[in-house]
Amino acid sequence: MRISSSFPGAMASPFTIHRLHMRGRSRLLKCLNTVETVFRRSVGTEPIVAQTEGVQDNDCGENDAPKSLYDLMAHRQEQAERSVLISCPSRTSEKKFLKFLSKHGDIKKHFFYESYGVYAVVEFGSRDNVVSLLDSAAIPIVSHDSTVPFKSRLLALRNHSSLDSASQPSSLPCQPQTTVPINELIQRLSREESIDEQISSLTEAYQLTEENSRLRFLVCSLLKDIAAAYFPECTIRPFGSSVNGFGKLGCDLDMFLDLDSISGWNLKRPKSGLSLEYQMKRTSSERHVTQSILSVIGECVDHFGPGCVGVQKILNARCPLVRFAHQPSGFQCDLTANNRVAMKSTELLYLYGELDPRVRSLVFTIRCWARAHSITSSIPGAWISNFSLTVMVLFFLQRRTPPIIPTLNQLRDLAGPEDESVIEGNDCTFVTDFSKIELQRNTDTLDQLLSDFFEFYATFPFSRMSINIRKGKEQNKPEVAPLHIQNPFETSLNVSKNVNTSQLDRFVALCQESAWLLQQSETRTPRGVGVGDTPAAWGLATLLLPSQVAGIKGRKKRKREPASERIKSLLESLKNKNEGKKSSDS
């Protein structure tokens, strides 16, 4: 279903707001009704309230009050501070579990999930409730191992009544924390009645759930408890896919150690008279400070962090980090510090995703398609990254007629003094007040956008042109690289520098094949039941099946023809070549 709405134009602009509301809209914006704390210091700017609709959580009531990314994050962090993570025996009575915990205060929210056992996330009404619960917890008694005396909000439930435990069923209502297997997804999509519904269904299946978002903020809060031993006023917050609205269930948890909230940074210096300053050690560079801080915290996480395993201190990387696995949540975690440009990129992607829900739906679909054909990979290498793919989708949407989203330069022109942000010499300024952003009235369907995306990049002049979402148009390549995508903020960098010619060729060939498939009448209509009770794949589902051109090594230059004819001709020639090869081999 499509609903159009517009904000009154506060500034002269040729744009008109257009929003889509559809099934499967991202749950990341849930629970925005009550915000108890607001970030005043963040990545070089003091954020303002963004004018965007929020989908409310079940316990928040209906409220369409506009909220910004930082309001959302502040609320999530405040929730996390009132929450605990508890390992539960497999045979636990949910009713008795809640009755036992409620002795310490009102329970606002709880849910169970599985990761190396069954765990429960429990949110209390106040932090005093959490203190009461922790005061009642006991140090474990072990007979053969020694324990590190570190207390945290990661607890373990012990049932001392074996008879009562054995009588309980082992079916706690666990929330999924990973996406469905690709075969199951293909079957689910094949049951839908239109390609638009397929795209919405895929988005709903892949996006972060309310529970998974809460768990990510809770893990950050637990890590902050460790870092606070050295930096009592620090904050650890997630960034990237965990909060920008494009995160997939099971994605890594990127965390940012923020020391900007430490008091005393912005105190006004008296022109005369006495004042006090903290005595601090000096080092040779800010990078050395970052490496030292992460080294110390990495040691603490390794030795004292419950459930933290496989800790690696990767301090000589361009962006130093500590990498580890958090077994109780199942997350692979990267902890960085002084990574403010990445935080601004997170905010920018969040803003673009909020301007029109089609943005998120198309990104989820393209990412899923890319992963199904090994265009992307979790292993570092020459593959196209998810961030690069997302920028490519944004660029495509900027190139629509009329455009669906504005360019970064247009967002920069709308910015006010409160949005000013210069980080390490890079201009990271863009408007954060949604009421100032007006979009043109574009009514393209998701079906049409998906088909046109493949057509757009099947014929894109990668050999000569670079992708630039600041300007929203192609520009000549500033360097020799198969794929050049300009970093939105650090404009001298190519975010796709790792991609080689072979991987780009595969991407283009798969775009050509997918565009051709979506043009076929038999692909565009539901086919009913296939083998057994399994629905026959059609539409988007066919694009996720193994490709006939997945092994292509290169492309021959062709005379310019209408795009659809070129694509059809290419696919037919590839099929004929494969058939000829098979017959010669036999």
C-alpha cells in the first residue's frame, strides 16, 4: 500500500515529501515514545530532533512524535542500563522465572533466545531494581577452577530443585536471532502474489527485530561496565548496520568507545584568576592514545569479560580495533575508538533510510541477492562490500527521474549552524532536521525499481566513471581501479578499492542476467505448486537461485544497443557457449 504525504515547505525547494508505508517496515524505529536522555555531544555535532515518523514498540503506545537517530540511541541505551542478561537452564518455567525476578522490581520487558544455551534479556523499571537483583546474586562455588572476581549484569540462573526442574517443559518461547536459510526464504517469497510483496516479505524476514536491537545495546552496555573501570564517564554505543536501519539479523556488532562525554572538555577558561586542570599523561599522537586505550580495554575484555572469547587486538590497522566473539549474544564484535567519521556515515544512512521506506527495502533485496551469488562475503577479499552496495543503491535512487532521495550536497546546503561538523579536516555536515528535507513526488514501485537497478548497473560505464552520492552523478575516475565509489565524507578515498576486475565483471554479468529474467513473462507471474507442496519459484525468488553466469570471467565489448536487447543477447550467447562446451566435452 502506498500513502503520500508532505511537509509544509519551510524553505524554498523543488521537492515534495513522498513516503511509502508497507508491510515489513523496519522495526528499528520502535519504542520512541519516552526518551529520558538525549545525547548533547556526538561525533562533533549537537544533534537536533529529526522530523520522522516512528513505529512504536508494543509497550510504548501510539505516538507519531518525530524522533532522531540520537533520540533512538539514547532511549535504547537507557533501556540497556536497566537490563540484565541471564543464562537459564533448558527446563525453566517462564512463570516462576518472572515471579522470582519480580521480587526486585517491575519488569518492563523480557524475552528469551538461544546462543550456546538459553538466555533471557530482562528490562526492569529502574536501575535500583537492577542493583537489588545484583545484591542478591552469589559468587559461584567451583571445586576445580578458579574464578575471576568480576561482577557484571551477565548472570546465571540456578535451579536447586532438581525434581521441580525435571517436571518443566523445555520449550521457552525463544526469539530468532538469525535469518531464515536461503531455501526457506525462496519458498516464502514464492508464495507471495506480487514482486512488491516479495520485496517487503524479504525485508521483514531479514531486518533486525526489536529484540535483537535491544540485545545489541545491552552488549554495548555490558562492555561499557568494563571500560568504565578506567574511564568512568565513557560511553560505548553501536554504529553501522546495528543502528542505521540496514542491519540484517546475524550481522556483526560494531561498537564505538566514546570519551567525549567525559566532563571538563568544554569548560570555559577564565581570562584571569585561578582555575583547575586535570593532570594527564601526554603522548606523541592521537592515534597512539587510541591504540593505548584499546590495548588496555582489550586486555580487560580478554581476562575479565564474561562470555568474551577469541580476543584480538588489531592496533596497527588504519582504524585500530579490538575484535572478539561475545558468546552469550552470539555476536561477532569490533570495538573501535575515535571513529567519528563512521558514526557520521551511520547517521547519513539512517537519514536516507527514513526519507522513504523503499530505500531500505531495495537495499535489503540487493544485499540478499548479492550474498546469494557470492558477490559479497564475510571473509575479507576482493568482493564488493555491503557498504559499497548500499552506496550504489543510494546513487541509483538519486539518478531516478524524479529522484527519490537528495544528494549529500543538497543535504549539506540545507544544514544549519547546529549541524556543522568537521572531523579530521573532512566536511561531514548535513541537515538532520527532517522537516527541512522535501522530496520530489516519485511513485515508482519496488518491482520497477528492482528491475531498473539491474538495468542501470548492467550498462554503467565502470571503466570510465566513478559513483559519487555527494553530487548524485557520475564523474571521471580520479584513479585507476576497476570500481571507484567515492567515500561520502573522506572524499579522497575509494570505498571499493579492494574490488578486482573479475569480481566487477561477475557483478555486471549477474545484473544483466537478473534484468533479463525480470523481463520474462513466465518469471513475473506466480507459477503455483511445483514439486510436492513446494511452490514454484518466480519473480524475486528466481533471482536468488543459482546463476547460469556465475562463473563468467569477463565480458566482450558490444555495440551499443537498447539495454534489454543487449541483456537478452548476452544471456543467449552465454547459454549457447555453455551448451557447445558441454557437447564438445562429451
